[in-house]
Amino acid sequence: MSFALTRGATVSSKRILTVVLLSIAYLVCSYLLVGFKTDQLVLIGIFFTLYFSSGVTRKFVLGFSIFIVYWIIFDYMKAFPNYKYSDVHISGLYNLEKNIFGINETGNVITPNEYWRIHGITFLDILTGLFYLCWIPVPLGFAAYLFFTRRRQFLYFSLTFVLVNLLGFVVYYTYPAAPPWYIQYHGLQFVQATPGNTAGLSKFDAYFNINLFKSIYAKGSNVFAAMPSLHSSYPLIVVYYGIKNRLGWANLFFITVTAGIWFSAVYTSHHYVLDVLAGIATAAIGIALFRLIVAKSKTISGWLDRYEAILQ
């Protein structure tokens, strides 16, 4: 049995039941692991709307289900804080940053984060805030472009994105690390379950009299996940696939955003330079590893062929 919910959106009863059951399972798991949040209903509402509206929107949300799975995994990390599995690195990372990238300020060696906290200006407060707002919209917008123009490249980009994140998560749990702002507010002692903090991005909120970044960082999964900086990884993946697909002047925009996010991460005290470099390395490793997997695995290639056919 099938149902024509809207024009061009005929869906079998089996698929409807599958979607409903998966949604219920997601809500139950979320409640047990991280508690109920209205965000969960919003996610289900968006998925239902796109899945049942039309054939095109159904294919779109099925393609983006790769990102949905990533978001769910990231959210569930709250239930398994990395500081419970490994010691959090605070002073060691801070001192290493000073030893390698330290800046002499009136006779004292300070980190680049501390330097910019002293010498920051309003123009950079606003500019870095704008760059930091790009770290999710730009990759998702780029993914949407690839979905409608180059389906196979969309799959490559999406799976590379998830693979880079998984590599980053492995490091989060093997090397928990405090961000630069942590020392500013809590010193060198470990404080369990420390809440998220906007750090230098608070100046952006204050200038425009809004709580944009405050609301974002209040939902953070774990503050001890500064190494590597996945903020720095995401735009680099976009640059790679932008160049690979010969997008011309758009790549100049992607490169500018990437460099801007790297600088902003340090300027706003959310990441050390070492975190940024680790994020760049994670992206590079993820890209190379995905290319190797696709080239060597016929199983993966076959799965990509079938998934691409579903999206056509």
C-alpha cells in the first residue's frame, strides 16, 4: 500500500512506518542519553516535512541524512564526557603553545590568544565573529550546491566530512584538551563538567546587543574537545572539493573564509595555534584516507553507486 501525501510524493506504507519507528527510537535514545530537548522535535519536524513533501525534497533529506547522523552522534557525546576516559590536558598544552608560538609582551612570554586578548580591536571582534558564523553554513551550503549539481561529489564531500569528524572524535577521547579561555577563567586546575563559554566571541554579542554565540555555546557537547580544532577542518574540506570541482572565483571565497576561521579560532581564545594545526592535519588525513578507501574498496564503490542511484 502507498500514499500520495502530496503531488509527486507517493510513499509506501512500509517507508512511512520505518520513518515513524526510527523517529520514535531517536526520541527514546535521546531521552535516555541526554534528556528531552525541543531541538529533537525540530529535527524530526524538518525531516518529516522534507521527506513527505515531494520527491525532490525526499531525495534531498536522504542525501543530507549523512549530516543528520553526524549531528546526532555529536549530540550524544554529552552522555559520554571525554574527561571520564582520559586525563584532561591543560598546563602541558598551554606551555607547549608558549614554547613554540609564544610572544614577548613586556618581558613575559604569552600565547597568541593572550596577545590578542590584550590587543584586540572592535573591527576584529566583529570580523572574527562573522567568520566564525561561517563554520557550519558554508560547508552545508556547499553540500547543497553539490547535491543539485554533482551528486557523486556530494557523496564524496559528505562522507569525507563525517570521516574527518570521526577522526577528530577519536582524538577528543584519547587526548582531552582544554581551550585557551579555560585557563583565563579556571586556571590550571581541572574542573569537571565546566560549561561552555563564548570567550572572545562575547565581544561580538556585546557589540550587537544579542546572545547569538552565548546560545550556541550553551549547547556545546564538551568544552574539553579543543584538540583538534574541527572548526579549522571543515572549511579546508570545502576548499579541497571546491578546487577539485574547479569552482573558479568561489574558491577564493572559500580560501578567505578558511583563513578567517583559522585566525578567528585563535583571536577569540577558542583554540590554540596547535589546535588549528591539528585540525588542518585531521582534515588532510581524512581527505587522503577517504580517497584511499574509495580507490581500494570495491564494496564502498558499489555502495556509493547504489546510494547515488537512490538520490537521482
